[in-house]
Amino acid sequence: MRRIVAVLGAVALTASLAACGGGDKKTDTGADGTTPPADDGGKKVGVVTWWSAGSEKDGLAALENVFKEQNPDITFENQAVSGGSGSNAKQKLQTDLAAKNPPDTYQAHAGAELSSDIEAGYLEDVSNLYDEFNLRNAFPATLLDRLTVDGKIYSVPSNVHRGNVVWVSPAALEKAGLDPKTPPANLDAWIADMEKLKAAGVEYPITVGADWTQLQLLETVLISDLGAEGYNGLFSGTTQWDSADVTKALEHFSKIMSFTDPGLYQEDWEPAMKSIINNDGKVAYNVMGDWAPAAFKAAEKKWSQDFYTWPVPGNEGVFDFLADSFTLPVGAKNIDGAKAWLKTISSVEGQIAFNVIKGSIPARSDLTPEQIAEFSEYQQDAMKSFGNDTIVSSIAHGAAVSIASSEAMKQAISKFTSGGATDIATLQKELVDAATK
């Protein structure tokens, strides 16, 4: 991503990205030479997200409350766009940004997902806010590195999620005499356990939902078969998408997909997770990010009792990273309001209020033991993993590849799992093509 931005975006960024604040604004005058009354852009801040339901909506409401407390003179305007797990919001954003009608700030996934917006000159460099808000000391170096593009930072994260988590139903595993507390040693052992579950009467040992959940599963399989260094090499160019190691991963992925329920392929993650949440013994596993804890909490299910979690087999010691992050668009009507929002979401109060509800962990690593105690046992465990594990970036959630690449990969996988692509070789070729976007 950094090479692309440097080569394609340098001219556009030099011309259009002024110091954070957008530069001087011209004020039009009326026919009589007087200045028209200002609109209320300075009194409200429009925030675009896709947090329109469930724990995400509740988390956003908690953030709004903190924002109001910290900024009583600024009105929060919720401009959430529902549907498509964020795809609808992203489509509308691209139209508005291209038309030079940006919101004051908008949600994105930190990392490569923002590369096209940076290249197009849509975003201000907010590096100075990291100094103003003292975020360089609050955020770990591993996170700052993933936010930095050619020495500049273009977004502020509200949280950190982990994508390579297996959610386990003990009721299902007990049918096959398997211990839900103990993960298999590797993918082959995991597949062997799925065979045992199938033989014990668990029709679908593992479930997935729509194409993005399938891509998320694939990235974890790639991590297992390539290792963290090899997986990272897919994005630096040291590992080739057409290599034999990737072929092996696709064979593992294909085998795992054979244990899934095709009736869920058009569903979002929650329907695919429902049997795990209910612990009804019909499904054993689901690979999902840790936005899932809120659904278990709503169902009054307890971690390490009604459900278990462990990294995808072969992913031990690896944290598959993604983060929700907010921007300062070039041409935002209320720059001060947008900066105030960025300060709130990165503050200790904002990060605690939001993440306790959403199930993710704070991006900040400077919380006190008393503040950490406000989070669930699962979240506290995830915080330790983020601090100790090797960090890799998620493909499905925009941290590792551009939107164009991830969308093309989802299309390739969907075609493969629905029977449109007849073999692994075709899928691998399409992934090679997608990686170049």
C-alpha cells in the first residue's frame, strides 16, 4: 500500500492535503456586499458509520454520550448507513467524496482500506493530532506502524478487533468426545475432529455466512499454512499468491468448507453463529471476529462455560488485526467538530465506553488495572494477546489490502463456494488477479 500511495498519490496529496485544519476558507458575499449568516456547520458534527444495529449501535450511543459530556456546545449528528456489513456506507461515501461533499468524519477500517482515499486526496493528515492528544504514548508501536503511510497518519482508531477466533459449542463437541477447552494442534487435526463430529451426528461441524465471513475464514487458514511471516509476505511481495503454499491453504479451506451449511452462505455472521450462541449441539465451530461477545452476552451465555474460544488451529501466537478508525476529510464543514470527535473516540473515557459494549478492546495500551477490570474476561484475555502476539493484518476487513482487492477476493470465493468456479486452480488464479487491484 505504501508503494502505491507513494507513486500514485504523491502529486495529488501534495496539492490537496494541507496541514490538518483544511487551510483558509473563503467566505462568499451577497449582492449587497454583506456576509450571509453562517450555517450551523460549526455547531454540529456529522459522523458516518455503519453502526446501525445491535451492540455496534449501542456502542455508538455510548460514544455519543461521552462526546456530549466533553463537547456540550457541539451537536452530534448520527449519519449511520445500515446494511451490507458496511458496504452500503462505503458506496455512499465514495459517491459523496467524489462529489466533494464529504461528511465531517467517517468510519473506515484502519490500514490498506484507506489507500484509495489517500491517493485521491480525500483525507487530511492528522499526524499533528497524535501529538496534540498524546496518542503516540497511548497507542502501542505495533498499531502506530499499521496506521502510518509514508510518515503520515490519516485516521484515529476507536478500537482493535481480533479476526482469528474460533467460537466453540461444548454441547456439540461432547457428542464426539472432544474437549472444548483444548484446540487441535493444526489444521489437519482440526479437520480430523470435524470428521469425528460429522460421524457423531453433528451435520454441520462448522458454519460460515456471507462472502466476507468466508474470506475471513480463508485468511486464518493462510496464516496457519504460511505462518505469520509468510502471510505478511503476501502483501509485501515476498510470498506469491500463486505459490504451492497458497495452493495447500486453498485445499485446506476447500475441505473445511465441505463441513459447512450452504443454506447460510447469503446470511450475515449472526445467523451463522446462532447455534453456537444457543449451544444447541447442532454446530461445533464458527470463525468470527470478537464483535461476537456482545451476542453471547445478550443471550446470557458465559465464556468458558456456555462457549469457549481459541485461535484458529495453527494461529497460536498470532493476532489477526483490524480496527475501526475515523478520518478528517478534506473539505469537512466542521473541522473543529471533527477534531473533537477524534479526540473523544481516542480518549480513555471514549474507548472504555465504546469497547465495553462492542466487545472489542481499546486501541490504547495505557489503561490502569482498575480500568481494565471493567472489561469482560474474554476482552482482558484479548488485550494480553494483542500485547504479546505477532500482529498480522486482516484481508477481509481492509487492514491488509485495498477495497478493490478484498471485493474481488470475496467475489472469487463466493463463486468457488457456490459452485461457479469448479476447482482450486481457478480460485487461486482469481485470487492472484484480485491481489493486483
